[in-house]
Amino acid sequence: MARRIHRVSSTGTRRLRSGLLDVLVERIARSTNSSAVFVNAESPETGVSLVSEFPVAAASIQLDRYPSDGGADSRWPDGQVVTTPVRLGEEVVGWAAAVGPTLDHDKEAEQLVTLLARCASVLLGRQSTGRCAEQRPRWEDVARDGYWEWDFEQGVMRFSRRSLALLDHQGVERPTRPEVWLDHVHPDDRAGVYAALLTAAISPDPVDHEHRVVRRDGSIRSVIVRAGADQDDTGRPIRLVGWLCDVSRLRRLEVDLRNAQMLADVGRVAAGAAHDFNNFLTVIRGNTELALGFVAPDNAVAENLELIKHAAAGATTLTKQLLTVRRRQTPVQTIIDLNEAVTGAERTLRSLVGNRANLVLELRSGLGLVRADAAQVHRLLINLVVNALDAMPEGGTLTVATDSTTQKTLGSPAKPLLLPRGDYATLSVRDTGAGMNEATRSHVFEPFFSTKPSGQGTGLGLWIVRDIMERSGGAIDVRSTPGAGAEFVMYFPAAENAVI
């Protein structure tokens, strides 16, 4: 025989209002994809009832059976029913339920329904006398940043100006709707926030919970909410009070620290690898030199041996670069012709590109001299060309160009490069790939950042490029929009204004 939870409607019963629970049952239903969520209970001693439901009349739903009828897997026509009894002492006085939550939200629904039942037990078990005892305000103990409070009965929220600023609210009037906060919570974090608020309502201690807030411009902030229940003289919670604290900067610093620790580990490994690798290169280069002595210069084999020799020289530069990462050495700079440095690397670049793309060199005549390390320029080009080839899996045009610029044209107007005044020569690598959006573009030079699948990239190539440029007294900028390819522009100080 099926049971029904009856909504209390007799004139002799006093209804206990809870605007806070009214808001939360609706949000729990939406968060867990449930067709209905409700809590319905009545104290037999006082005759006080509590009903919070979504949608309207959900508490009148007739369930097939309850856990006490012989099983926890209660069913409803559109799926599983998650139920938890509301108890006063040992007596069951009502139920909290979520009807038909999707399978991927089962555990969330179970946790939230359990908290709803416990919250109802607390509210029914401690009845107010209408007087609130004089006590130190709880918010003084919990508020650190943006203060807020949420009235249990009316469901009205009050926010401090700092809270509203953190939630990206604009307007002169202060809102009183909980949606001002809850609508901004990241969808993946909403169930956790609801659980924290319900836990705070029944816990003697404040509850902390970190979650993400999505601002109107799409940016995401990490926020910690601390919530505690303010109680009347009978111990019944009458409102939640607490604070919102923006910890985004702290989380970024933690990420930077972890990256720094990983880079230190990379540096230690690089030092050992560079030493061993250099020993192998000594053998390769020595035997290549010997082999060249036995081959006529016009022999086809000689050309291949020259390529091996050239590649070994480049690999030797790579070992020096690894040691530079470890020791943070400033690259050895000389006065060089940037066009000659690019021309010297052309053979290696064309071998690297092969038939994967069309390599085009656009070298400005009369460019002038710059202060740089020619070997490092070679390494910079290889890193950027490899990156450009990865951005064009279907092929395209890869352009390596040189040009000159002045202080007035450095970087974009919205994000100018912080370089000393003077003249600069630029070396750019431009591809015709898919391009990048702003979110990707803002992170491309961070260590270990990669858009490649896990295991297919270290995320260090562009970071090394920027690191070398900055320690050489120059800079690198990236220009890209989705669908329009990407261009990486390196700025080398002209020889007359390079700092020695």
C-alpha cells in the first residue's frame, strides 16, 4: 500500500515559515536535475509544521514506498527517489525527498536531502519564544571581507558593499535577493554551496567552503564563504550570517609557487642531462669531422655529413640553454646582423618544416645591427617554428620576417611592452593556423601551459623563448585572434642602445 505525506492544512496547526529553505529546495532541484524536492514535517507535541517544496504541491506527492517499508531504493515514475526521514528524537515526523535526480547527481542529492532533513529537525525541535537573547553578534566572529546575512523566515538577504562589489553587482540600490549571489556561483560548484549553507544552519561552528564565482565579463574568481547560524534564546537558528572573501590572488600565487618548484626540479634534471648529452655530442661531432676528411667536398655524402655537423652544433647550443635555465645565466651577447642570423638558420628551418608548410622569409634590407646571441636566435626560431607547425596540422604558410620599430609602436595600445626608449629590430614568426582566443593568449608564456593533449607537450617552449628574450634585454609579444593565425614578435634592442 502506498503512503502519502500529507500537507498540513488544518486550522489548528501553526505553519513555520522558512524562506531560506524555500529558496534552497528550488535550487537543489535544478542543481540535481530532480523533478521535485521537498521537506515536509510536523511536530506532534507542538503541532508546528514545516513545508518547503518545489514545485508547488510537491510535498503532496504519493511515493511508492519509503525506506522503512523495506528498501532504500524507492522508485518514482521518472526515476529514483532519494528520501531521508525528519526525526525529533527517535520519532519520524516527516520526510525530505528528491524525486528523479539524474544518476550523475545521485550522491549530491543524497547529501543535500539529508541536510534538508537535519535542518528541518533543528527548526521544529527548538521553537522560538519571540525573544532573541542578548549576545555578541555572530558576524563579528566570522566576517573578514564581504559581510552578508540571510533571514531564515523571510528568505531575505542583506549584503555589504564589499560583497556586492565581489559579486560584480552594479546599481545604487542594495538588493535583497539571494540570486545576486547564488546565480553567480559556477554551475559545477552550486551543490557544494547549498550543502555548506545547510550544514551551517545546523552546525554550532562556522562552515567554510571555497567555490568559484562567474562575473559578467566571463572571468572567474575563487571565493571562500564562511557561514554560521545566528540563534534565538531557544537555540533555534533565525538567520545565517557570514562573509565572502576573494582568494583568487592567493590561488594564483600558489600556482606560481608550484610552477617555480617544478622549474627548479627541471633545472636540476637539465644540469645532469646537459652534461651527459654533451659527452655524446662530442663523439658525434668528432666522428663527423673525421668522416668529412675522407669524403670529397662535392660528394652527396658530404652534404649529409655537414647537416649532421650543423645539427650537432645546434644540439650543443641546446645543452647550453638547459644550463642557462638551471643557472639563470645572462646569454652572451655580441653585435650581430639579425638578417644574417636568420639566413644562417634557414637551412635548419627548411629541413624542420619539410613539406608540412610553406616557409617564407621576409627580411628587411638595411635593418642594422642588434646586440644578441646568434646561437640563441637560432634556438628561438626553432622553438617558434615548431610551435607554428603544431598550430597548422593541415599545412599553411609560415612566415619568418624581420623589421624595425621604435618605442612608440612597441606592443599593442591595450598592452604595451615595458621596454626602455630607443630603436628595436623585430624578428617575427607568423602562421596561418587556427589562432587563439584571449584566454589562451594570456597564458601562452606561462611555464607548463600547453593546449596539447596530456603527454604531447611540456609547455616550456614559449616560456623559454620569453625567458631568453627578457634576460637579453628584449621582449616578445603575441598577436592572434581566433581563425586568423598567430604572430610572435621578438624585440631586439639596436646595437647603439643595447645595455652592456
